[in-house]
Amino acid sequence: MTVNLEVAEGVGTIRLDRPPMNALDIATQDRLRELAEEATNRDDVRAVILYGGEKVFAAGADIKEMQVMDHAAMVKRSRALQDSFTAVARIPKPVVAAVTGYALGGGCELALCADYRIAADDAKLGQPEILLGLIPGAGGTQRLSRLVGPSTAKDLIFTGRMVKADEALRLGLVDRVVPAAEVYEQAHAWAAKLAQGPAIALRAAKEAIDQGLETDIDTGLAIERTWFAGLFATEDRERGMRSFVEEGPGKAKFV
């Protein structure tokens, strides 16, 4: 398999495994969608790590595979391509990308689907599709502009340039830069901590933020209000408030 899901102690690692560069061919895209849906539905997965291994996250799409496709073929395929990445973005649990080596093109777009990005200090990210006479097609024009703002997104997409980890951090493209040997370890620590949290409240927070960003402020507030009130029906809310009153903050054990 070109992508695998490994689960331990509440953390699911979606691992790209298509050496040498984890090129995202059609089979890998489809498998990615399947595993994102599996991680969504499994109760033993409470947080997710996206990982490409110690050397490279993902260097983009399989150019040789795309080169033989004409307009009609890509019209048919482009929705499935986007659906694979959207399935990752819509995992209703905390998702962290552990970025090593290159995250280019589709690889960068995959990292954009995470809630948080931890990059190696020697990582390089970018959207080089313009150098092929294309634009990003797996969500890059949309998710990148929402993350770093339209002007920065246009600079990266118009030029196709790669950015090193320090610049990516400065632009807001990644959230933390660590030594390469520590990337997965720190991503796992982030995921493991949240895997112990209140699952429904975490889902509510993620959906309220993500859905709110797609609409006006009043609609976003309505989404927040509905989730907020709904959480008063959960056992985790009861546990959390009882623990706070009886033991102080930060000591609740959630189910």
C-alpha cells in the first residue's frame, strides 16, 4: 500500500509510503481518501498525524502520470483529486502534519489540510505548479490563501518558489519548526495530548472554526452558539465542570 494507517493509544498516523519522494499518484490519492474516512469513523482514533517518513513528506503529484492526461481526462479526475484532500481536511478530530524534507505541490496542499503543521528545520514547501503551466488543483488556491492571506498566497503560487522552514514559519505556512530528528516525536506529542481531550468538544471547535471561516460573522456565531449549547448534553462537559469545581482546572479525565 502507498498509504497506511497505524493506530496506537488514540493516535492514528496516516503514513505516506511511496518511495523515493511519496509522489501522489491516483492510487495514492484514492487510498488517502479511504484512510481519512477510516480515521474519521474509528472511535479508537482520537487525533491524527500526517507523515511521509524521515526523508520527505510528499514532493507533489506524479507528473509522468498527469502528462498523458488530456482535458477530458482531468475534468473527470479533478473532482476525485480534490475529494481525497477534502476527506483529510474534514476529519473531525485534531490533525497535525509532520513535515520533513519536501512538501511541494500536492504535498504542500496535503499539509494545508491539517489543523497544525510542524516542520523540520531543513524542510522546503511550495506550490510550483505554475512552472508546469498549471495552478494548484488539490485545494492550494483556496486553503493557502485562507491560511496566509491572498497576497502571500499569490506570491507563492505566481512564482512557484520554494520557501525554507524559517520563512514558512514567518509566513504562517507552518506553526512550529524543530530539528529534523524531532519532527514526528513532537507531532506525536501534540496529537497524544489532544487524544486525551474531550472528543466531542474538539470536534465542535474544529467544525465551528472551519465552517465559520466559510461564511459571514453572524452565521459563524450561530454555528458556534449551536455547538456550545449542544455540548451541555455531553458527559465530558459534566466531567469537566465537576472536576474544575472539585479539583481545580486541568485535571478532568474525559471519556
